Amino acid sequence: QVQLVESGGGSVQAGGSLRLSCVVFPYIYSSYSMAWFRQTPGKEREGVAVMTIGSGMTYYADSVKGRFTISQDNVKKTLYLQMNSLKPEDTGMYYCAARPPGFAPMAGWSRWTAYKDWGQGTQVTVSS
């Protein structure tokens, strides 16, 4: 089990950038997948980006491809989400999530049910 603490959210105008951070306690396990999700009121939490830590493979939702980048720093025990060219539809609560090996094996990477541990979230608001 890991504990996750997000930060970096805020309010920005369309076209702007933000970088979200997620500190992982005790550290980022190389066997895990780590992801970013977002949620707006009344909607299901949706996967934005995922990284398989051991291989470094990344996957993105179609809506953020080319604009968002997921990365990690093992020394700082931190997962990042760099968000560029932000749009009003990117507004939402953003969550960091961890998936240990073998957890919910039939769930796709973008389903919230695939992840065991969650942070408390950080709000991103993009105005037009």
C-alpha cells in the first residue's frame, strides 16, 4: 500500500499550463502502474494518463494526447502531470492513483476500478 499526496492545482486561463505533483509514500514501486484521473460533478472518474513504472510505458486519453505528459522522479518519489494548452473542458478534480501488480487484472488502465490507492485530489479550473 502507498500513500499519495497531490498538489499543483489551481486556476488558469485557456491555453495556459499547470504541473501537478503526486508524492508517493514510502516510494514509487517499480512494479506498479501510476496514473492520473480527473472527475467533474456527476461524472465518473476518468483516466487521463498512466505510466507503467518498470517499463516507462505511457498511455493517454485521446482528449489529452499531445498536451499532457506523465513523468516520474524516483529520487523525489514524485509522479508528475504536465498539462499544456489547457482547455475549459480540462476542468476537474485531479487524482493520483496507484495500481499494484495483479490488482483488478481485467480492468483497463483508464477505469478507476483498476487502482487500489488514491490521493485526496487537487482542483484544476480552466477559464475561457
